[in-house]
Amino acid sequence: MKINSNTDNTKNTLLKDSEWAAIDGEACRVISFDPFGGTTIKEGKITTPIKLMPYASVTFECKKASEKIKGFITHKTDFTYLWTAFKERGIKPNEEVIFFWTKKHYKYKFLKFISGSFPRLWVMVCHKGAYELMTDPSYKPELQGEARFEAERPIVEWKHEVME
């Protein structure tokens, strides 16, 4: 997996779709969500003092990468989903945020070719441990069938209507 180098403690960075594509469809667990330069949502609108820059960064882990990854959030809807999860709803100690970045899972396959205006993130707040259940079939083998499904199922999720 080719991911760009960065100078901070996160060696892998993703900005452009071509870089994010390395994790397309993979479950990722958020470590931190960091809006840039006073970027907020007020009265349902994003306000940012810095134009033409990403809205935020998100540091996360993914089974496809051996190290933490820092991704830059450039789509308003993706930023809104993460903001809503972290800043408005809040994450409890027994919860974790998992997301999927995707262009492959639009309802209509032709959308991936004209997807520049569509969001890429499906954001979920899940019970702690859901990420391991989703990504490691040998984790908690005693959980089978419906019980495993319930343990993985999001408490709340944000996904654009163009996604499957």
C-alpha cells in the first residue's frame, strides 16, 4: 500500500482520492478528529476562517496499514458527519468511531466516475470492540450469528443516500 510520508508522528497521509483509494471499503477506527483553524459548524453551516484548505484531519488505524494514518477531510458532508459524531453527539469511553471511505460502494456504479461532488465517508459510532469484530474473524469466536451482528452494529451512523 503506497501512502505518502509526513513529518509529524504519523508517517502516512492521505489527501487526494487517489491516495485514499488504498483503503477504499476498509473499516477504519478513528484515533482523533481535529478540525483546522477554528473550523466549526454553526446553525447547520460550516464556518472556516481558512478557505481552500481541508476542514480537518482525522488520524486512524486500518488493517491495511501497519502504522497510523492521517487523512485530510475536504468534503463538507464528510466533515459534518465527523463533527456530528465527535463534537455534537460525543463519544463515550465504551464507544469507538469507525468509518469506511469509499467510492466503490455507491448505489449506482456510474457515480464513481463522476463522484467528485459526493461524500466518501460512512461514519459510525459503535460499541468498543466492534472494529476488532469487523476486521478479525478470529476475535471473540464465541460470538456467532445474531449476537456477533449485534455487537458490530452501529449505535448511530451517518451515510449519504448515494451509498449502498
